[in-house]
Amino acid sequence: MRKQKAFEDFVHGIFLILGLVTVGCVLLITLYLVIAGIPAIRKIGILDFLCGTKWASTAKEPSYGILPFILTSVYGTAGAILIGVPIGFLTSVYLAKLAPAKIRTVVSGAVSLLAGIPSVVYGLIGMMVLVPGIRGLFRVPDGASLLAAIIVLAIMILPSIINVSITALEAVPKEYEDASLALGATPVETYFKVSVPAAKSGIAAAVVLGVGRAIGEAMAVMMVSGNAPNLPKLFGSVRFLTTAVASEMSYSGGLQRQALFSIALVLFLFIMLINAALNFFLKRSKEE
Amino acid sequence: MNGQIGIRRKIKIGLLRAACGLCAVFTCSLTLFLLVYVLVKGIPNISWELLSTKPSYLSGKIGILPDILNTVYMIAATLVFVLPLGVGAAVYLTEYAKNKRVVAAIEYAAETLSGIPSIIYGLVGMLFFCQFLNMQTSLLAGALTLVIMNLPTVMRTTQESLKTVPQSYREGAFGLGAGKWRVIRTVVLPGCIDGIVTGCILSVGRILGESAALLFTAGFAHALNGFLKGLGSAGATLTVSLYVYAKEQGEFGVAFAIAAILMILTLLVNLLAALAGRWFKRRQKL
């Protein structure tokens, strides 16, 4: 009997360890980013690092200002949200409330395919279709620009926005809608004036999730944004926080390499803020 | 009762409905365009020679067999590690955990992990696996990085399906005198097999599409290796080699061929996920 108990405790211990692996991973990632990211910030000076507008890591007198990357990431994400959210939101209303069952299956299939397409494939199509398109349409010397990145990101965040919004819209109690219909509102009016406000926390969560996806995307953006460390201009070649890390990592050393880790730390802080916002909205949406 | 709905109101309703429909049509046709464009551009470039050889500097020809094999190795190695970890964590959360704080910590950690962008995984994977644990740039280091990435997915799908195992099954087994581990092994784990399979399919999809996390952990070599030797050496998966061929070498024909293959695989994974979901739902009703 005692042997049995010892064995059960042993198994319990193993499962506890397996459970704690997740926590360990988060700690490991945080720890490594902080340890690797702090030295360069201290050497460069936090103000010069965050607010400096010139990034010239390989110059004779190197300058490490990442404001262009931060602004590009913020503008790029904002642009993607401006385009992606209305389209995603209206699609989700259609799918959750208006669509007949058969059409719904087809469109949902399309949305999950959109979610599954690898980001390098988006990047490739962007390179071959969007970049020449922008060059021809707006008569700019090079189409690899912030605009191309915004369009690619807007498409890439669509599935997240659609799926989370649909879940939120479907969770609205049917009584709310019935009451509105009984008062004489038409179905479409009911969906927009009753269901959508009732699902607003969930829809907010969808938008925040989209922000997180857009700010974290690296490969697709790297292939279409031109990758020069300029301050953001719609038709200019730009570099995001993610692509700044990726593009110089393979050949960097010394302070330059440390500065790349610091950029990753800044990106990580952004993501943690976004995660906190996401949790806030998800929790509130559950309480509703 | 005539004219109950005014003309203005009617127009407004019509416009809203049309906007919703248009956006749905846009999303659908966009997906269709991406699919058709990639297949049309890519399939003519797929040849048996491309699929069955490795790149050769002598003849200047490109083959993607090593990349295909690397992708398979990567999927196998990642699943081998992530399944026990993810399923174990889920079992702990639903069967053992009593301390609410521990549960909250694990769930919060899983949520955080699923929000971290892959480029950060790549960086930490490079620092920890490649440098600190001295694995160098290798498929194994890449696979371990992907294990951390996919952990929340496997954990969540297993957890969902554990919740559907009826409490009475467990009580019945306990009542017959089984110990906790025996109950888990014979009743709980077989009951959550559908969640494990779903988690596997989703993970395969993510591994297929992943590139940023692998660039600095698994590298971009195209050597033809067996499984064990392959794990120890650097190698590009299909997505990474697509990136290298398109961005660094300008080999767009090969890039589109790989893109078409990835597209077909993505379609297959989605189809499998949908089929599995339907099948498991039917089984639950029985």
C-alpha cells in the first residue's frame, strides 16, 4: 500500500513538472531577452536608443537609434488595422448572423485556409504582385514600401479578426435579439444595434489580437517593405522592429548584435502590453 | 400596416447588408485568388527532377529533396517532444491541479506563449539551444524552438477534449479500486485521443508554415541527410528555402514551385482538421 502511494506521488510529481514546463519557458524567454537586451541599451543610453532617428550600425561611427523602427511598426500596424478591421468585422457579422449554412461553410473554409497560408507565401505573392503593382500605379521608383507591407499585414490579420469576432457574436444570448425583433426592429438592425454592442468586448479582443499579429510578423514584411532604416513614409522603403532583428542577425557582432537583442526586448515589451490588453478584453467578454 | 418601414430605413438596412455581403465576397475571392495564383505560377515549375534531387553547383540545377526531408524531420522531432509535454500539462491541469494559483500561472503562461511572435522564439532559441546548450545551428535546435511555440496549442486542444470525458467514467474506475495513474492511463487518456490528434494536425500546419523561428536556429543548408544525422546538422525547411530562393537568390520559379507545394499541403492539413473535427463530434454523440 505504501509502495502504491509512493508511486502515485511520483506520477503526480511528473505531471506537475510537465505542467510547469510552460511557465518555465515563459520565464526563460523573458530572462534571456532581458539579459541579452539590457547591455546595449546601457551602453548606448536609453534616450539615444529609443529616440534616436538614425540607425547606421555598420558605419564607421555607428549610430543606434531605433525610433524609425518603432514608428514604422506602429504606423504599419495602424494601417493594417484600419484596412483589416472593417473588412474582417463585416465579414464576421455576415458569417455569424446573415449567411445561409452552406455559404457559411464555404466562407469559413476560405478563412481557415487564409489563416494557414505560410507567411513566406504571402511575402512571395506580395513581392511579385503588390510591389510591381504599387510601382506602376503610383509611379514611384520602387514599390517595396510601407504601403505594400500594410496591405500584406491587413490580409494576414483578417482570419484572426474574423474568427474571434464570430465567437463573440455567437455568444450573444438569443433573448437579446428576440427582444429587439419583438419590438419591431428588422434582423439587420438587430444585429448591428443589439448583437454587436453586446459582443463589443469580444470584438475589441479581436482587434487587439490583430494588432499583436501585425506587430509580430517578420518574414512577409521583410519581403515587401524594402528594408531600409528610414523614418516611415507611405511610399518609402522602411524597416520594422521585427525585420530589424532578422535582417542583420546573420552577419552582426559586438555592440551591433547586442543592439539587435535590445530591439527584440522592445518588441517583447510591446507584445506583453498587447497581451495584457487582450486578456483584459477576453475576461470582460466572458463576464458579459 | 403598409409602409411600416420607411424608405430611408430600408435603404440603410440594404446598405448594411450589402456591405457585409461584399466583405465576405472579398475575403472569399481573395483566398481564391491567392490559391489559384500560386498554383498556376507554381505547378508548371514542379518536376520530378526538382523533387528528387539536391541542389548541385556543378550543373547549376536546384533540387528540393533535402528541404522536403528536413521539413519531415522537423515535424517528427517537434511532435515527439511536444506531445508528451502538452498532453502532460493538460492532464495535470484537469486531473491533478488543486491549487488555483498554479493553474492560473500555467494558463497565463500558455496564453503568453501563444502571443509571442516567432521571430522572438527564433532569437531565444538561437541564444539558448544553439549557443548556451551548444547544439549549434541544427534541426534539433529548430525543433526544440518549435516545441515551445506549439506547446500551448497541444495543451489547449487536449484540455478541451479532457473536459468531455464524463466524470462518471473516472468515478467508475476509482470505484473498482483503480489508482489515479491507472485511471488516467486506461480511462482519461484514451478519452482525449481526439484532442491529441487535433493538436497534432494544428501543430503540423504551424510547423509547415514557420520560417522566422527557424532562420537562426535551423539555418539554411541543403545537405541530404538521414534522420539522426539530419537532426544534428543545419538544414532549411521548405518555407525557409522558399525565402532564401526568392529573396536572396532571385530563383522565383523554384520559389513558386515550393509555394505551390506548401499551398497544397496547407489545404490538406485544413481538410484533415475539418474531417477530424466532424468525425470526433459524431463519435461524441454516440
